[in-house]
Amino acid sequence: MTAMIARLNADVLPKIGTVWTLFAIILAALALLDPVQFWPSLRFAFDALLSTLPFIVFAVALIAGLNATGAASELSKIFEGREVRMIFLAAIFGGLAPFCSCEVIPFIAALLAVGTPLSAVMAFWLASPLIDPPSLVITAGAIGWHFAIGKAVAAVGIGIVGGFAIKWIVASGALAEPLKERPASGCGSCGADPLSGNAVWAFWKEDERIATFKASAIENFAFLMKWLAFAYLLESLLIAYVPAESIASVVGGEGLFPIILSALVGAPAYLNGYAAPPLVAGLMDQGMTAGAAMAFMVAGSVSSIPAMTAVFALVKKQVFALYVALGFLGAVGSGVIYGAMA
């Protein structure tokens, strides 16, 4: 299933066009096949996008500020010192790193090449795709702060547990050489190594950094608007066409089964951290339990195509399999714990 979705993203979607093109195609199909639902769905997406706009503006300003100051350069310091300390800090700051998945590749390759413990790297890898400051506020706007903070705590917890699991496995004599012989060097679209140079907090004093702030703000505002508009449109269709009792019968109710099933469904679903919250909010309105929703989002984030590609590009199959397994088990565990607390 994951391979099929990867081929879909690599081969089919670029031929269809942008997310806005998909948005227009769905609206055109709706106008043709069910014109009565056209305006309610469009109005739902517009109203939801408008209500989320303050969170979008905050997220955009935060991303642009991180890029303009070069704050990511401070992240390399967490991979210094004792291994246990590195695991904890890597898990915590993994959720704060303003990296795209391809920026992670040269950063992690360099760390592993100079002998950074795989345990700390895995802690960072597991936590990084789950949450970051922008997706935190987007999740809070769509579902609520309780869920957003719960996901952030789950990200750190999964990173720490995964890091110590790898530490134990390595101590037993396995995974001595995790890197592939010729690891990828990154993708050309992401520019220079985000950890190069020093952070400059007063970025508005330098014209080049001001230009970086503006360019990053425009790019990320367009990115968030298109994905959230698309997600809210899909949410309106979910509410309109999928009976609530159907959702409730599959991923509703108490017990472990709905959580495991949600993690299994979420794992192959390619939903980035910005598009997923509106859809999960719709599923919860239809009867999905809080624990199942958490498992769905966590599993989907860890196993998204960009996150898995970053890991697969660098390490051998055994390490990649451990990444996927730890992510899935972490999703189930997070769902159980959050469901009990919620």
C-alpha cells in the first residue's frame, strides 16, 4: 500500500497539477454530480479557513523567523555530550526543528558519519515528523489545544522510547554499521545545510535576512493556505457523504481494536501535519474516539512518504524497519494513553 501511494505521489499527482488544481477538480465534479452540495461544501471550506487564519498567520511568522535568524544552527549542539542526554534532547528538539524532510538527510548523514549514536538520531527522526511549532498551532486551531499538546507529548515520548530501544539493541551488538555505503546528500530544492553558520536573532538589521523572512513568509503562507483549503473541502465531503454511524462502528467505541485499526489506516495515508488535523476533526465529529484519532495522526506522520524517504535514503533496511515498527507501536501506545486520559 505504501509503495502504491509513493508511486501515486511521484507519478500521478505531478501530472494532475497542483493542490489548487485538485481543489478545482473536486468542486467541478461536485457541481456536476451533486450541485446541491456544491455551495455548502465551498462555504464550509471558506468559513473553516477563515477561522483558522490567525493560526496560519502565527505559524507563517514563526517559520519565517526561524529561517531568517538561522536558529536551526543551534540544533547541532544537542548532539554533544553523553548518549542519554542526547536521546532526551534529540526527542525534545526534534519537534522544534524547522526542517523539511530533505533538509534532514544531509544533517543526519553528517552526524552518523562522525559517529553520533544511532539512538539519538533515531529519537530525533521519530519526533521530528510528528510535530513542530507551526503544525502545533494548526492542530490546536482544528481540534483544540488539548489534542495538540497531547500529540506534542506523544512525539517526545515516542522519540525517547525509540532512542532507548535503539540504544539497547546497539549495546547487544547489532546495527554496528547503520549507514548505507553511499548515503544521499539531500535534495537540490532545499538549499544549503540549515545548520551552517550562527544564529542572528536581530534579523531585521540585515537586508539579506529580511529578504529571507519575506520569501519564507510568502512561500509558507501559500503552502498552508492551499493544503488547509484542500483539507477543509475533503472534511466537508466526509461529513456530507460518510454516515456518522459508519465511522463510529469502525473506529468508535472503547478498547484496543479501534486504536490499532486507526493506526493501520493512518500509516499508509500521506497527510502532512497541516492537512491532517481538519480531516481528523471531521472523523471525530463523526464518531472516531480521541484515542483512535491520536493513533491515526501519529501513525500517518511517522510513515508519511517524505519522512520515510529521509530515513530510507540513509540507513540499511534493518534500521528502516525498526523506524517503521517503533513509529507504529508508538502510535498505538499514544492512542491508548491519550484515550484513557481524554
